[in-house]
Amino acid sequence: MNQFLFVYGTLMQGQSLEGYLAGLSSRPARAQGQLFRLPAGYPALAQNNKDEWVHGELVSLPSMSRLTVLDMVEGVNKGLFSRKKIPVQLSNQKLQAWAYVMSLRKIESLGGQPIPSGDWCTVSYASPQQ
């Protein structure tokens, strides 16, 4: 049975780390939460119960082995991101998917700036706000 991964930043198609998911199918999706741009040049998703959405892609994973590599890329072992199952909404269904999330406290400590649109692709090449 396939597992799913929700990606919302540099792992999306057309972004700098898309190669880690090469050859896998993806569909547009969204997850409840708030998106932030970190000064290091990548985004972070903070979960919340507000009516805010983060736009991204739902990737179908044929096995869990790909997540082992992605955990290293996303700094899970260093305490940067956590990999959690979160609710994700497609146009016609809801399901659970793995996602790399960060606590709001961590985002604030790293100087994260909110992305009001919830869409990394609209701001990924803009310079960070000072």
C-alpha cells in the first residue's frame, strides 16, 4: 500500500530539491497550517487550527525507504523538522500524509517570516524581508 508525502517547498516540482522525488507521481493538495520563509532560503509549515492553508503537492511513495533519505535532508535527526502524519486535502478527498513540520517556537527562533498566501512558489525567489 502506498504512503503519501505532502511537500510544500523545495521538494516540489520545479524547486531546488525536486530530484529527491524524481519519478514519483504528485497531485496538487493543501494542508491546514501556516507557511513561513526562513532566512536560510526554505519554507517551514507550522500546524494550526485556524482557517489558513498551505498549498503544495501530494506525492505517492511506493515504499517508506525514500523517507529515510528525506529525513536526513530535512534535518530530522538534528531537530530541525519533525516528520508527522497530517490531514491533507485534495480537490475531491481528504487523507493522511507524512509532512515535514516545524514548531512555531522553532520558526520564531530562526527568524521565520509568514507567507500570507501559503504558497511557496509565489515567493521562493523573492529576497527575504529584513
